Amino acid sequence: MQWITGLKIDAYVLINMRSFTGLVDALGGIDVTVKKALPIGGQQDCYPADNEHESICPDAMSWIEKGRQHMDGRTALWYARSRHNTNDYDRMRRQRQVENIVLKKIDLGTLLFKFGAVAGASSKLVRTDIPSGSVPTLMDLAFKAKAKGLKSLQLSYPVIQADNPDFFLMRHLIAEKLRTYK
């Protein structure tokens, strides 16, 4: 990763998306604006149309409907990770959308009020080699980043080709994004 990004990586944080459901549930769910109805379950290709889900995708267990939806952890995970009736680029966009909603929902009040549930869910959610003595500094940094707003950089098609990535371009884009973020 260091060679690809051009960044020195001192530590890692691994997020287990399957355990993400517990965190979303501990937070009382999340509100998500769904751009396109997505089937839950099913293996056949299907193309949803207004109010015709059953006839178009008969093996779907249910649907995540278009519009503003309140989601529990299972639904949020399905929405964020599903490739059924969509593509990888949509999936990546939805995953970032859900992650950002969860990060915005976590504040000091939520952490204090729901500490037990959030801590229990988080113990399975994250694996890291960050020294525990660094946690207060990182928490302070996280709250500052939340206040400033998170920025992301998508290194995917059409800018970066997955089958022949331009690593020099990737490093340049990352450096430029970091320079303009400060």
C-alpha cells in the first residue's frame, strides 16, 4: 500500500463489514436516501420497476425501496454491499454513503448514552495495531475531521483502470487531494 499510495503507513485499521450490522443496530439504525430500489436476496437478474418487484424479480426475499429509508444493521449492510441488480461502482458509492452516515451519527453524546452497545459492537468491528496510548490523540483527530467534513478520493474507473492501474497517477491524485484538504 505504501508503494501504491506514496504514503508512509505506520499502522492499520481493519473494519469487518459483517460486524458493522451490530454497530448500526447499537446506534438505533440509520436513515439513508436510496436512489434505486435494491432486492434483498435472489440470484436471478432482475430489473425493478415501480410497484412490479415481484413479477420482475420473483426470487427476491424483499426490497430496499427507493427514497428515504430507516435501516437496521442487516438492511444497511445489504444496501452497502449488494452487487445484485447493480455494479461495483454503485456498491462502492453506497458503502461510502453508509460509512459516512454512521460516522456522522457517532458523536460524544451517542458514545456516552449508548456506550455499552457501541463498545460491544465495536469490539468485533475493528482490528488494529494502533497502540492504545495513541487512542486519545486519534479520537481528538477524528472529532476534528468530523467537524471539518470527510473527503474521499475514488481511485476507480474511468480515471483508474482496475486491470492496468496507473500508480504514478494514483500517487499524484492522492498527494493533490491531501494538499488541497489542508
